[in-house]
Amino acid sequence: MFSKKDVEIMTLPYFEVIRESGSMYEIQSKCTGHYWAILPLTYKNNVYYKVLHKYHEEDNYHNQIDFLTVLDCVLEIMNHDDYVLHRKSSNFEEVLAKYSQK
């Protein structure tokens, strides 16, 4: 159910692909280490995407948000990373550089 463009977006070097199938992509942010699952769902013949989130591998997923495009899902993940990195340190560039080297 994912288009070729959707797959390209979810497999950017920003992420580590943990698991993938036609019905779900599980990815990990290289910046924060948080885990995300993107699932395409259909409601009244319209596709939307559910984004699930967890902090650690052993945690359970919780519902984060729904979007109409995979691009919006990925941008939400990056915005969440930005928030987390700013909260951890006042020097965002230093933290981002540290996590981008992984």
C-alpha cells in the first residue's frame, strides 16, 4: 500500500529501517533513537497513515497522530526529534552533530 515515493521518504539516511512489509514500516530515528511505525489504513475508500511511537525497543507503541501522506508523517517525526533534542540541550547543533555521526 506504500508508493515508491513513500518508501523513498521512509528510507532516508535519517532513519534506520527496523522492519517493513506492505502494511507497515517500522523505523528508528538516528537522531534520538526513538522508534516509529507508519501504517496505511483505509476509511471509506480513502487512505490515511497512522503514526505510532515508542521511546525504547522494549516499550509498547502508543498512538502519536494520523496524517494523509507519508511525507507529513516523516516531517512529524523530524519535528518531534527537533523538540526532543532542544529539550535535552540548549545547543541543538552540537546534539544533532553527535547523533548524525551514528
